[in-house]
Amino acid sequence: MGNSGVLTLDREDCCCSNDIDRQFCLELGPAVKLVQILPYHRLGAVKYERLQKKYALATLEPPSNEHMDNCKKLIESYGLKVQIH
């Protein structure tokens, strides 16, 4: 099993767009065969409703396909293979 990391993104910004994230991606080198990115989704919201609990991410919108494609292209530009799930 490989290690996994979490990248967060702002609606106006793409993941890995700052210098720290870029440097991190560049240093991964051949140790990483594939970067898988999973856009936020609301599948967990129903569970919170059933438990009658407040869902803290209720106002968060899933990213558009275009936004995810831009993130994919950016990470690929660092020499990494990327897959969107």
C-alpha cells in the first residue's frame, strides 16, 4: 500500500498552485507512479441528516469538471501521472 496525501483547494485557486505544493510535487520523482485526485462530493450529507447532526460542509460546493481538469493539467505539468476519480 502506498502513502496518501490530501490537497485542499479554494474555488478560485487550483491545487498545487503555490510554490510549496509545486516543490513537493517536483520532489516526489519516480517514487510516485500515479496521483489520484478525488473531488469533494456530498455523499456524506445524508448520513448527517439521518443522525440529525449539523453537516459542517453543507455550504461547500463540489468543484466543476473544468476546475478538476485544470488541477490535473497543473499536476501533470510537474511530470506526474494524474487520474481524476
